[in-house]
Amino acid sequence: MTVLNERVTSDHHALIQDMATKSLLKRSIQYMKAGYPVHFTGPSGSGKTSIALALAKKLKRPVMLMHGNHELDNKDLIGSFNGYTSSKVVDRYVKSVYKKDETITESWKDGRLLEAVKHGYTLVYDEFSRSQPTTNNIFLSILEEGVLPLYGLKSTEPFIKVHPKFSMIFTSNPQEYAGVYQTQDALLDRLITLHVGYKDKDQETLIISEKLGLDKKEAEIISELVHDLREEFGDRKGAPSLRTSLQIARIAKLDDIPIDYSNGDFQQLCADLLGHAVVQGLALTVEDANDLIRKKMKY
């Protein structure tokens, strides 16, 4: 379980906001204040999670971050009994009488969803489509009836009402990505889905420069290389993302590698970090991928 407050502004999740991102956040806030959950979808590395966390912070409620995976089930979401607790009371008030009372009770631990629903957290459900559709069915009751069914909980009440301050933000990768399930239409129909794509070259240059404190010209060298390679992919998936650009920039800065196409160490760094995506996405040999990367370096 990950519960965040001000930590959503940490460097890892800090969001550099250009005009397009500010507009997206402004619209998303409007939709959520109207009572609708927002769903950000787009390719890996396009900044969906950072946008979701920035949006959650604007709601000024504690934030719970939950990651989708195929093993997630109702025990994770609602909770489960996780053992027993016992207590003993020994009465020796009268010396000749020995009295002992022992009570054994089952111990219950709330799941992540139940905790968020109870306390009115903002739940960021990251890559929710990696969870099985049967697991995600529970969100239909929350979004439609405003209740969370208490499967497995020995309670006189079959459900708990959703806290009025509770809200949800979803993120997902496109359905053609590996490990992603097709989301049921009934759930998608209750979400406002907004597409998040890659930034253009100038926007990525700004993000790299501001996040890592690089000279704008150095940031432009990296963003230009990654952008040019991305164009080779066309509609193919797996293109190098902003995340890769930031990795190149961070390592170059930490290791004092000159960000210069003619520098051998920089060439090798780019080949190492970009090579696998190019091999997989364009079906090239390692040698051909490295040749393509170096070809895109203008020196």
C-alpha cells in the first residue's frame, strides 16, 4: 500500500507543466468536481502517472497509489482475515477459586480500496488494465451505486457507503501492450477517458532541461535524437519515450559525460539505453540498431 500526501511533489513524480498539460489538468479537475472519475491512457513513458498524481494533489486529499497487476484480487482491495488475537483474564480475588477467561477473535486487515473508500482518499489506480476484469468489476458498484460490497467480511452490513470525498483516477496503457486485459465496456462507460501522447521535441527539451538542470542546448541534443528515432517507429509500439531521454540525461550528468554527438562515451550511452527499444520495435539486429542510432547523431 502506498499512501502519499505532499510526497507526490517529490522529484520522481514532479511534473513540468507546459500549456497542453495545464489545459489537461484544468479540464480534468472540472470533470472530477462534477463527480466523474478520470482515466488517462497512452503509451508507456508518456507521463500518465505524473499527470495523475499532479491531478490528485490538486484535490487536496490524502492520495493512495495502487498498481494494477494480474494477481490483484478482492483480498487486496477489500481486505482479509490475517490471523487470530487472544486475550486472557485470570481472576484470583478469592484464593481458593481460580477463574480464567480466554477470548479468541479473528484479526481483520482493511484492503487498499476499503481504506480509501472509508476515509475519503483520492485513489490513483495506475495501469488498472493489468488487473483482471473480474477483479475490476468491484469498481462498478462504487461508480454506479456509491457503495463498496464487503465480500468476505463477517459483518451485518453487506456493503459500506463511499465517503463523499472519495475519488478515483485511472491510468492505462493501450490494449495492444503485453500484459494488458481488455477492459469491460461497462467500466469504461463510467470513466472520462483522456489520451496522453508523447510531447513534441520542444516540450521534451524543456522537461529535460528543467528536471535535471541541463543547459537547454544539451537537453535539445537528447530530445532531438530520441524524437528522430521515435519517428522511425511510425505506428509500431515500444518507441523510446521521455523516460529514456531523462535516463540518458541523468547518467550523462552524474558521470560527467559530455552531451555531444561526437563524444564516444555519449554515443555508447545512447546506444546502450536506446538499443533494446530499437531492436525490438523495428526488428533489427543489434548491429543495425546501433548503426541507426549513430546515423541519427548529427556529427
